[in-house]
Amino acid sequence: MQNKEDEKRLTLWEHLEELRWTIFKILAVLGLFMALSLYFVDDILSLIIAPSRPVLERMNAKLNLSGPFDAFFIKFKTGLFSGFVFAFPFIFYFLWKFVEPGLKEKEKSGFISFLLWGTVLFSGGVVAGYFSIPFLISSASDFSVVGTENIWLLSDFISFTMFWMIICGAICELPLLIFILTKIGILTPEGLRKGRPYAVVAIFIGAAVLTPPDPVSQIIVAIPLLILYEIGIFFAKFARPQKENCQFVE
């Protein structure tokens, strides 16, 4: 009996040691990529601003600093954000190696597929958000105030760009979210089809909140969301819960 308890304690300490090393490796990778991002932060900032430069020049808009320390905080924030993005694949790998021994073969396959699709959808949304920023700026400029100049804070522009890319990445996870909710029995393909009119209204309301107040911007944002919703309905057909999981106790 004592030997079994010692073996359990030893196994627990081994897991804690493995967790400690996993956290250490994650922090080390984060530190490395954040340091590299800070070293190349000027190039990263130029890359972030690049798609919007033609629009800024057409609007005669200028990006300005608000104080002596503004440049430092902008570069530091950009370096941290970029470092986390570049380090994410390695963070995922370390976390996967930590949980892998405790998963069954079927669970491993499902987990890998889930993260693969999630990464692809999120990355696609981030890229789409990155290239859509000039359009949003151009649409917003139509609502300028007479007698004012376009003098923008660089910190606000960078924060908006990062925020918008993350929002677009999260929105593109909609098909995966629908798949998961269908898999656990909360949603059904039939219910999604019947709820399509309500989804259309909700999507256009969300598009109105996320975009400048003009119909063209709202429609351009809403159309991809509607497409994602239809893709989610298609995926839901393959995510029906097993019959044994849907039985009710009488």
C-alpha cells in the first residue's frame, strides 16, 4: 500500500516537473521572439502601416506622436504583440507535448484537427483584417468634419490595427464554434437553417457596430459573416452527436 502511494506521489511530482519545464520553455520562447520583434520593430511598424499609406496620402493624413515617450511605448507594445504572434506555434507545440501522453488516439486526432482548423481560420481572418484596414479608413474619411485636419495619433492607429486583426481572426472562428456546439448537442443543422433569418439580422447589427456608419461598409463586412454562417451549417452536418449521447431518461 505504501509503495503504491509512493508511486502516485512520484507520478504527481513528475507531472509537476514537466509542467514547470513546459512553462519555462514557453516563457523562454516568448522572450526570444519578443526580443527579436523589438529588434525589428521599425520594420514591423512599416509593415503594419504599409497597406494604409496610399489612403493616408490621398487624405493628406499624418500620423503623429503625442509625447516624448509615445514612440517607446508604441514600439514596446508592437514588439510584445508581434512576439506573441510569432511564438504562438511554438507555444502550441509545447502545450501539445505536455497533454499528449494523457490523451487517447481518437482524442489526439480530434484535438489536432480542432487546433489545425482553428489556426487556419484565425490566420485567414487576421490576414483579411489586415488588408481590409485601408477600406475602413477610406470609408470613415467620408464622415470628416469641415474645417478639421487629419492629424492622427500613431498609437491609436496601431492599436486599432491590432484590435481589428484580432477581431477578424476571432470572427472567422464562427464555423468551428458552430461545429463544436453541434457536436455537443446544443445546436442542430435544422435549427441553424430555421434560425437563418434571425442570424442575418444579428450579423447586420454586428456589422453596423464594427464598421463606420455607412451601408457599403456594413454590407462588405456582413457578407463574409453570412458566408461563414453557411459554412458553419455545412460543417454542422458532420458534427451530429452520437445517438447514444442523445438518449433521454424516461
